[in-house]
Amino acid sequence: TALREIAFLRELNHPNVVRLLEVVHGEALLVLVFEHMEQDLKQFLDERRLGQQPLERSLIKRLFWQLLQACSYCHGHR
């Protein structure tokens, strides 16, 4: 399962999908190296929630659109 996912991730190239840069494997270790991101979506949403900052409708729409674009791209590449 992990090998299939790794092969899939290596093929993806989309602005809304994090890039897999390298795979390092040893006897009992598998390390996936991804591009650097300041924060992921969960961290962003948690910070907003903890700071009691409501999400603007336009931001929700932009985030949802980006998620849909990424899902569509992944689905299109099986």
C-alpha cells in the first residue's frame, strides 16, 4: 500500500498538492521528504479558531475551491 501511494505521490504536480521530493528507505525505515510548507490547512484553521477569528465567507470559498481542484487533479490521475 505504501509503495502504491509513493508512486502516486511522485507523479503528482499541482499547485494545491504538496510535492513529494524524495524517498529514503532503509531496512526498517521509510522516510518521505515533502516540500516545505509554513503550515498545513489544519494548523491554519486551528490558529484561526484559537484566536477566535471567524473565517470570512470568501476565504472559505477559496479554501474549498483549492481542495476541490486538488481532489479533481488526483482523481483525474487515478
